[in-house]
Amino acid sequence: MRVRETFPYETGEAEHVWVPMPDGSRLSGRLWRPRSAVAEPVPAVLEAIPYRHRDLTAVRDSIHHPYLAGHGYACLRVDLRGSGDSDGVLLDEYTEQEHRDVEATLGWLAEQPWCTGRTGMMGISWGAFAGLQVAARRPPSLGAVVIASFTDDRYADDMHYMGGCLLSDNLAESGTMFAYSTLPPDPAVVGERWREMWHERLDAAEPWILKWLAHQRRDDYWRRASVCEDYSAVQVPVFASSGWADGYSNAVFRALEHLDVPRKGLIGPWSHKYPHLGQPGPAIGYLQEVVRWFDRWLRDDDNGADDGPMLTTWMQDSVPPSTAYEERPGRWVGEPGWPSPHVTPVARPLAPHRIGEPGDDVAEHELGLQSPLSVGQFAGKWASYNAPPDLPYDQREEDGGSLVFDTGPLRERCEILGAPVVELDIAADRPVAMVAARLSDVAPDGRATRVSYGLLNLTRRDGDDPRPVEPGRRYRVRLQLNGVAQTFPPGHRIRLSLSSSYWPLAWPAPEPAELSVQTGASRLVLPVRRGAEPDDGPVRPFEDPEGAAPISTTQLEPGESAWNVTRDLIGYRSALEIVKDGGVLRHDDIDLTVAQRVVERYESIAEDFTSPRGDVVWSVSFCRGEWETRTVSRTVLSCTPSTFEVYAELDAFEGDHRVFSRTWERSLPRDCL
């Protein structure tokens, strides 16, 4: 990323501002705006998230908010109620209270003398959720949103559940928020009441996974704040982006298809990162695009931001399998709308261990499948955070426990764009069973690179409300894989792999199920993109990525990243351990030292489907002079055939003195899961 040193507007920064709420509480924020805004008011842009603007996101915030301010916007980065230095407690995501607070913050911004009364929202992940969800509430000042890595469906397409299967990221994210929601405010900001505020958070804390496991089917808990329930509620222009290595790319397609407002979609090769910081590369000049979008809709500049393709995507070329990439080769392609006239669904029947040609007449044949629990250890993360090595590795070992179908060597290049679909005529011998489908690019030397995947809990075969499978009965099911843009070159093969487990990416069924798949009646439907490069656009070239200069930090101790798969061939215990350690970092401007370390461990024993266990441990410490705090939180999820078992610990320290300690043990019934 290129650091930009000069901007059209000279800016100033308020390191800390209090935003008053209607109930008397205050939210903590940091504000950047043009110095001339007092005399010449400007539109305001809000990012509202719970990740601590003063320290944990301070470097990222310093790159893009001063950049937007330098282009004529007042930018407020605010911590949600109960996080950072804001008042209150944080007990869950996307609550009614959170949305009311964001609406109040937008109203406060619009009333400031340096604001024109027009506001926008931007963000990635939680901040993007907030932008789209609040847009659906139609606050009067909000005129546009820019969102990255988001979803419109909190149940079916978030880190909690996928195809009715429980994702391990449900546990991982619960561990993250269990840690973040129990961190102390900074006494340099809130003064002597910091300890009282901290203990209010500690006393109110509860592992978030308890809420999420209490809602194992789509109900009002998930419907609330899921914009897919009523797309027409959004009445402002939307610029939506994500990355193919992220877990949230599907929502970009749905937003373009269902929203009825000016909208643009952008999907690159990136992980869960802003596109100007995008990894794998190429990163792009995303902040320039953000400025253009806000200029168009908050300043009424006729700058062409709404011209050109509705959807711009990175068409990925074939690559060997790897758990990390610096760059993904490919090219930008543009689509005039979504669904695109360039994309045609092409159905290929499944024959025994073969993907037939379109129109082939394939006889019905029954194929059996019962996968070992080890299938899935090389699946990578549900959403890559570019914390190598978190991308899927060579799929051949996974394919050894799967039912595999291959095309012949391709005679010509094949491009797909969108969501592949697998239609299966399938039966299971247990009342609860799952099927995972993986699409891979197989090189002539046999190496298999996963292109996309999808999951389906067969009890959710007719929708989100579960009904047990009748053992032995054949069902017609539709399994949609994640959307993707991928080129398969001549000489390569396309592979579909089916498995009856995919641990630890998804929690296994209560007992091993044997599946039977009928060929002939089952098929793979690929979204084939046709047309040569002249029909791709026109795609306006992106500028190089740039941003403001990041704040000064000093790495006092190095961090650590590890992804270890182990197998004990005596006790038959398999484990995946993920270590993400940020080391010790000093924020030079506020003389604050921060250390973060998280360890995730997922294990199981042989084919014992009651043995899967996930364990997430977080440790976060802050130090400035004599002020030293540390929290250690742990969340463990295990199971029986009929229950999920949750165990959690929370300890808080001042220096070496433990000032808080609590444990939780809870059993929750499995609901066809």
C-alpha cells in the first residue's frame, strides 16, 4: 500500500470524543475532519464496531479514516456500547440497543455544525453488518453505505451455521467476543471509574455460544436484523465487496440481485480484509472507490461512480494447492447485472465416479459413502483471515475418504462465475446426517485445488425447519456451493467430492451415517461464463492501493502463527491446533502496551462421533506504567449424541492479582444437528 502524504483538505483529529445517547450513556469515539469544515460543513461517515478504536483497531483506522477526511469527510470511528471506553455492557451482536445507538450517533453527527446533515456508513465484517442493517431502518440522514465482508442472512450465511450444519467458527467467534466484551476501558480516558466499568462487564459476561446454540434453527432471533427478510427496507445506494477467500462472498451476489437501489458489487481474491489491504493480492485502490461512491451519493457529484459494470470480480486462474498465496493470478471481469446474461447454468449428470457431459444419458447406479472424521482437516478456515496457513491444502488426502466424480481432461478452457449446485438423489441410514460437497481443479499431475464447497444437513433438506431423515428413504436435495469465479484450463479436470463429514470446519452428525447416492438422477450444475475478454466490461482499471500514514507502533516482542495437524496412531486421536499470537505491541502515541494470544484446538478420536471437541483460549493484556490488566477466557464445546456441552472460564487480573474468576457449565439439546 502506498502512503499518501498530501490531500485536498487539511485535516485535524480529535483523539477522543463522547457521543451522548438518549438514555444518558456515552459512546467513545475518535474523529477526523477537515479543518475548514467549521466554515464549510462536510458530509460525515461513521464506522461503528466493538473492537476498541483506541488500541486494537487503531492502526487500521489510521489508514483509512484520515484518508477520507483528507477528501472532505468528517469520519467518526465509534466503539459500540460495552466495548472500548464506551459505557455499558456488550452481550450479543446486532441487538436492538446497538441499532438504536447507531441511529442516535448518526443523528448526532448530522446535527454538528461542521456536518452538512448528510451521513454515510462504512465498515468491514461487524461494521458492514451494522451499515446494511441500520440502512434498513432508514435513519433520515443516512444517504449511502459502503460495506465489505458482510451477510444479509444471519442464520444461513454467517459464521454460525451453513446449510443447517454447525460451523466451528461459531465457537471461534464466541471465544473472540467473550474476550473482547470483557476487556477494561482505559483509565486515561474514563478516569477512576475504569475499574467499576470493567467489573460491570465481567459480572454481566456470559459465553456468547450459549445464545447461539439456543437457536439451532432459523427463528426470530436470526430473522431480526437479517436484511434478506425484506430487501425493500434498504433505500440508499450500496457499494458491497468481499473476497473469494472470505466466508462472505455470497451476500454480494444476493445484494445485487435483490436490492432495488443504485448498487455496485466487487469481489476480489482476498481473505477477510479491506480490499486496499487485500491478501492474497492483488490489492486495489479501494479507498479511492469509497471516496467516489460517497462523492456521488453524499455530495451529488456526477462522477460516474454508478457507471460501468454492476459487478466486478477477479476471475481466478488455476493455481497449485497451497495454504497461503501472496498473489492469485487472474483478471478483472465485469457483469452488467446479476444474474448475468454472460452466465448459463450447465447441468452435468453424475455417473459412477465420473461427471458426464451435458445431455449424457446415464444409468442409475447406487454408490455408498461413509467418511472418516479425518475428512476436513485440510479444509482451512470457514473464512480466511490471511493468517497462514488457513487456506485449504491439496484435496487428495481428503478425497481418500470421499465419493469422487471427475470430468475427463477438458478440451478447452472453462470459466465459472456464481454458485455451483449439486442436485442429489440421496438416502441415509441415520435420522441425522450431513453431506459436504467440494469442487476442485485437478491438474494433470493429480494435485487438487479446492475451488468451492458447500454443506447440507439432510434434516434441513426442505428448508430451515428440521425433520429427521427416514432411514433408507431416497430424497431429492439441492446443495448450493459458495459462489466463485474460476478458470479451469485445458487438460485439467473438474472434480466433485462428496463426504459425510467435514470436521473440524463443521460439527459432525451425532453418529456415523452411511449415505447412498444414485447416479443418473444426480447432477452437478455449473454456472458457466461464456464470452471472450471483449465482452468483459468495460472494466475501469483500479488505481494502486493507497491510504494515510499508519500511526506509530513498536513491536516489542514478536508474534507467532501456527497451524498444526497431528495424529496419534496409538490412541487414534487427531487434532488441529491454530495459534495466533500478536506478540507485544506498543502504541507509541498513547504509551500503551498490548499483547494478544489465541489458541484454538479441535480434536476427535478415530470414528467416535461423540469425541469431537473444540477449545478456544484467549489472553489479552494492557500495560501503561503501573496500570496492568489481563483477561484470560476459555470456551470448550463437546457433545453427546443428544446434547452439546459447553464449559467456559473467565479470569481477570490486575498485575499478578486475580480480581475476578467464574466458570460456566451448560448442556443444550441437539436439535437435529
